[in-house]
Amino acid sequence: MKTILGQHDEATLAQLDDVAEQAEHVALMADGHRGYVMPIGGVASYRDVITPIGVGVDIACGNAAIRTDLHLDDLEHHLGELGDEIAASISFGMGRPTNRSDDAPIEHPLFESSAWEEVPPKIRGDLRERARAQLGTVGGGNHYVDVFADEDGQVWVGVHFGSRGLGFICSHGVVGLAQDQPWRNLQPQKTSDMTREVILSLDSPLGDMYWSLMSLAGEYAYAGREWVVRKVVSIIGGTELDLVHNHHNFAWKEDHGGGEVVVVRKGATPAFEGQRGFVGGSMGDDSVILEGTADAGPAHMFSTVHGAGRVMGRMQAKGKWKNGRCVRPGRINHEDMAEATKGVVRGGDLDEAPQVYRQLSTVLAAQPGIEIVRTLTPLIVCMAPSRTVDPYKD
């Protein structure tokens, strides 16, 4: 069975067709676009197997949002100062080289999890320490920290990022083993090594290893996002009233009417009836809190969009650079980006300009089974500075 929501190019649809050859049921959300092997915005169900490349290299990427007790009136006269403080206090890019976030939860119980035993012994210590160093960092690319106001002027804080280097290295490591290659001793494989789907039986040692490491990366991502979003709430002087939190690159064991299946969502938000999710737009667009409705059905596997969806690649947007010099101009310039982002953004590069994304409202209009609970207008957007080096960005 195959369900397609919204309009998509031929390359994206061809990827979905390839995934459908192995899956029992596939669906493509309205924000879909071409990814590695499985399209972004893709959902697929399998019987007793898991596909690591389907989940993606940024295991457990997702969003968290907190509604605070603050009102727009409390912040609007010092948004600039607050934006500067957030950008200075939260680490973007690779890690925390300046120890700006000394209070990150680096002694979290997840670091004592038995799942670490799945990592090869020679690599385990280095990977665990790398994960400690990156817990509470946001990363680069399309990852962000936002402060919003909803329709009633209530202030929200939202974040978007995943499991950082932990998920990236575990993805590449397991895929390497599945292709009869070494784990690579913390050196990721080339992208070309991950261009064919790897299917692992959950009953196999490698499938069991991957599920354990994916679950560990999920716990790590939740811990990191909740720490960052709460840190920002404290910076702006607010109190947490409500939390909405969800992965959108992950696999779940679910019952879809015919017994238990493994559902892989790659850039798709779970949206069962009554389940809330936080979905972000571009740097200059609104975001939303949404909820699955009674119309959330099995055709799209109780899933919805995770963002607005790209309409051009990173190199198309910002051009090709070599040794710090632009050798081929991109389609977006800084003046147009600045106008579209309305002066609320710190950091970010041309490949994350609003012009490279669809309008979130258009995407949501093509997505059944959801109700918009709150519309969030950005007041402050913080992202990694231009051309930040971060291999774990998305």
C-alpha cells in the first residue's frame, strides 16, 4: 500500500517506490523531498525488520517546545539582548569548546546504560566521551533555538536537533558492519557507502544491536533537547507550563490493525488521535503546535509533517565554495535572506534561508488528520553561524 500527500518531484517519488519494494506500507508526507535512500517525509512499515538508513544518520532528530508563563509584553522591549544572551549561552556546531554550557547534564543516567556494551570495546570509551561533550549542543544546518509568541501573546521556546555525533557514528558503524566492513573506528563512511538500503532482522545480533543503539540515541536526544529548551526558558526569565516533545527520525513498534509492525518515520511526526507535536517552519515562517484528530488514519500511518520541506538543495541555495572562495554562485543572496527573516535571526547561512523551503501553511493544508492547536510567530531565532563545520548537522 502506498499513500502520497502533497506534490513531489520525480526523484522523491522514485525513492519512495524503491522503499516500497521492501516495506509493507509506505506513505509520503506533504513536506517530502529527496533524501538518502528513503525520502525525507517518508514513513514505512516493516514486519520484524529495521532499516538503519531509513531512520537516517541523525537518529532521533526531533523537536521540543515549552509554553511559558511569559507574555509578549514581557519581552518585546529587550528581544535583542535576550537573543544575544541565548546565542552566547547555547553552543551550536561541533561541541562546547569554550565550555559555555558547563551545567549540561553530562552525568545523565543514560551514560550508564547497558546499550553502550553494543559498541565495540576499542571505540566505546571515545564515543561515550564525545557524547558527553556534545550533550546540550544544538549543532548546525537546520537545527535551531527559537522564541515564539502564539495568537494570545503567550511566549513559547522551541528547539530542533537530534542525537548529534552519537547517532551519526552509530548509524555509520552498524551500516558498515552490515556491509561486511569494519566499524571504522569513529570515522564515518562516505555518503556513497550509504546509498543502498540495509535491512536487518530484529532477531539477528546486528538488528538487536541497532535497536539498542537507536534507543540509546533517542534517550540522548530527548535529554539534550529538554535541557536546552529549559535552559533558554531560564534565560528569558520564564517558568515552564507545558512541554510538547517528539522525535521525527526514529522507528517504533506499533500495532496498525494487522499485528505489530516496525514503523520508520524519516522526517515525519507521529500524530495519533490526541497526540501533540511541534512542527517548525523556516527561519522567517510561523511554526505550529498540532494534534492528531479522529481523521488521523492508517493510510498515512498516523503520521504528519515535520517541517516545511526543502525546495532546493544546499549547494543550489548558497553556491559552491572552495578554500573559502565562491566558485559558483547560489540562487539566494544575503540581502534577500535578511528581508525574508525579518531581523529575528542570529546565525544561519543561505542554505537555510526561508526561500529554500515551502510555506508551512501550504504544506499543512495538504496534510489530513491534524488540527492546529497553536500558531507560533518567531521573535528570536538562533542557529549556527555561517559556514560552521558540523558533520552531524542533519
